[in-house]
Amino acid sequence: MTKFLKIEGLIAPVFTPMKENGDITTEIIPRYAKDLKSKGLSGVFVTGSTGEGMLLTTEERKIITEAWAPYASDDFKFIVHVGSTSYRQSQELAAHAKDHGAWAISCMGPVFLQPGNVSELVEFCRQVASAAPELPFYYYHIPIRTGIDLNMTEFLREGSKVISNLAGIKFTHSNFLQIQQCIALDNGKFDITYGQDEALLCGLAIGIRGAIGTTYNYIPGLYMDIIKSFHKGDLQTAAKLQLLSVNIIEIIRRYRGGIVAGKAISKITGLDCGPCRAPLKNLTVSEYKNLQKELSEAGFFDLIRNYK
């Protein structure tokens, strides 16, 4: 099994820019990439949940991948989500990502006819990962989206026997027992990145070193300060900062979650990524204004100013 470098710092799962008619557009991606790099992000995760990847066509996903490819560098990782309900389609996307300079690929389990046990999930992932064996492969564990909630420690044990490029897991779930077991497995061989921004501090406490989260798109400085405070041993400050994140994410959840509200916040902060695609329901004008008001009351815009 190949040994890969582990992710450290914050990765932003990027929004897919769309026109008002629902067509994708790549026009703002150069500015988007420059903005994230200037904020000190460690890379991007393309066409994942935040990027509405499963609502895009295969060709659209390739176009978005190609648009982000020029911004990859040693200190700005370019990770492409290739998950789909068909492992053949995922293989096509994985090979395309490899050909366009992806640092790693990631894949959810299939959301239709979900695997019923770990062996079935491993076989699905083996087929996908085999299309780009040179790249680190991260399983994307997000049960709230996929309906697949299998034991991830068992997945790593079984998967490592047949997936030569299995690097780790993008773990978007609050099962800290399993997260800690996965981190510790085989003397820390696997890279476990965390995907719940509101609990980053909890992840840090059990060994998380890399995180992939939607709110890193617009307030990464807050989380970088959480990480700095944690490593200095100043847990009181880290907890206060984490509470700011919790309060903001609570508002985001009231406005249809990280994708719908996230795109609205991106527009509010100056990067208009357009509407979301059906079945997601975009905010009305009044909802958009109320979101701005609630964010202001929670100190969100102060955070934006403080971390410029």
C-alpha cells in the first residue's frame, strides 16, 4: 500500500458557480481561487456536496475540474470528488481528475441501491480508486447525504487490503468514537480529515489535523485561530471562538443549510456564485435580507472585517 502525505490545515469545498438559468459558469473561478489562496487555505475540494456535484452532469463536473486545475500547487491541494451512483461514471471522472493534475480523489458511497455491508462498499470504492491508482483515494463518509452508515474502522481495515491508494476518510459525521479509532488504526497510517466545522475543536482534541468544511470559504481565519489557540494550550479562547462558529452555523441551518445559505453568504460577501440547482430551493428576497440581518446580529460581518 502506497504511503501518502497527510492533509494539514483547512480545505474549502467550493461552490459551483451557476448562471440564473442554472447553467454552470467558470468565469469567477480565477477570482475565487485567488481569494481562497490569499486567506491561507490549504486547498479546495471540487464538486462535492457544497459544489452540488451529484446534481451536475458528468461533462459539467469535468468542466469545473478543468477550471480549478490551473490553481493547484504544492501548498494548495486540488481534490476532486468523483462519487456517483455508477462506479463506471466515477472511474471516468477519476481518470479525468488524474489527467488534470488532481492531488487526490474522493468518493461517496452510491446513494441509490446503497451497499448493505462493508465488503460491498469496499468493492465499489476499489473499482473507483483503480481508475487513478497514483492518486490518494479518500472515502467520503457523510451518512446524512448517502444513507450509508457503516463502520469506518472496518472499512479501512478491509479496504486497505484491496485498495492500494486508500489514503483515508473525509469524515463528515459526529461519531467521535469511530473517528478516534480510525486515526489510531495501524499506528496512525490513515489520514482522517474532519468535515463538521461546528465541532472542529472536538476533532482537534482527538488528533484531527486537516479539515474540509463549507464555512472555510468565507471565515477561515476564525478556524485558523481556533487551531492556533488549541496548539498553544489556550482551550478557553479556542472554545469561545468555536462558539462563534456554532452560532453562525445555527443560522445557516435555519436558512436551508450550507449549500443554499452558503451560496447566499458567498454573494453577501462579494463572490456571487449564483443560484442552487433543483431540488434545492433558493432563498426568497425577504429570506435573503433576514439572513443578512441575523448574521449581522451574530457578529459575522465583524469576523469578516477582522480576518481581512
